[in-house]
Amino acid sequence: MGNEQEGVGYGPIYALYLLAIIIPILDVGVRRLHDVGKSGWLKFFAVIPLIEAIWLLVLFCTDGVAVQNEYGMKPKK
């Protein structure tokens, strides 16, 4: 008889939700990196704390390259 908590978990619905959104989240980041002419694999460096997150934020906020790059047509007209 104490302050024991039972069932403090997220459950299967939350796990399904995470599985449903992880691919679109990764896809958007990879597309944005391709727009600035960088490899999509750089997105996975976000697991390095702080420094890489700041660097990715800067890349995500920069304009895409104005010419066609190795990943396709220019993002803006």
C-alpha cells in the first residue's frame, strides 16, 4: 500500500502512431537536405546532441540551390 503506479506505459496505439509518422518525418528531412545539395544520410547524424541538431537546423532553413543538382530539379522556380 504505497504510491505504486501500475500500467504506466504508452501502449500499442502509441507504438502504431510512431510507426505511422516516422517515415514521413524522415522523408521530409531527406527531401530538404536534397534541396540544398546534401546527402539524405546527414539526417541520421541528428542523434549527435546539440551540435548536429543546430547544423541540421541551419541546413533546413537555407534556400535550396538555384540549379539542378544530382538529386533532381531545382526546388523553386
